[in-house]
Amino acid sequence: HALLGHHSILKRGFALVRDDQGKLVRAVAALSPGQNVSIELADGRRGAVIDGEAPPARKPRKTVPPAAEKQGRLF
């Protein structure tokens, strides 16, 4: 039944994108202009070609120290 689980999500308006080898694409950064992909919606699949330029590189997230390190010592 796990296979049916993603269909209920697709019915809510989501889509699954797979590369030309059938692997799920999880980030725009993993795609290149001209790359062939498959888009799965609730009622079927369609092929597509990625257009445009690659997205700008994302800035790395700043790490926030745990509260204990920010607070200091009491004794």
C-alpha cells in the first residue's frame, strides 16, 4: 500500500520529478538547462525539458550555537 500513498499526495496538487534515469529530483540545483525529466501528476506522467539558466548558488546557512553556549556559565 505504500505505493498508493504518493498518489494521494499527487491528488493534492503536488508532482514528482524524475531525471532521465528515473531518479527523483529533490532540488532545482540538481537540474541543468536542456535536461530531460519526467513529471508525474495525479493523472499520469509527461516528459519535459528544463529551460532557462541554472539557479544562483545558495548561501550556506549560518549555524546557531546551542543556547547553553550563548548563555555562559553560572559557576
